Amino acid sequence: ANEWPDNRRVAIAAGMLRKEAADWYNLTPSTLLIARKIT
């Protein structure tokens, strides 16, 4: 997507989360990044 680095795309997507989804993401962002690197 526009040659943006992965961390920028994740930051943009995270900024779009609302309510329970945002709460969940804020508790687990490092876990998601680790999983992304493994897959």
C-alpha cells in the first residue's frame, strides 16, 4: 500500500479501531507484531 513500511500501516490501522477493539489492541500490540514477523 503506497510502499509504506509495515509499522506505519499497523499504526494507521490501529488508529481506526474503536471501543472494545481499541482496548484489545492496546493490551496486545507487541504480541501482534511478533506474530506478524513469524508468519
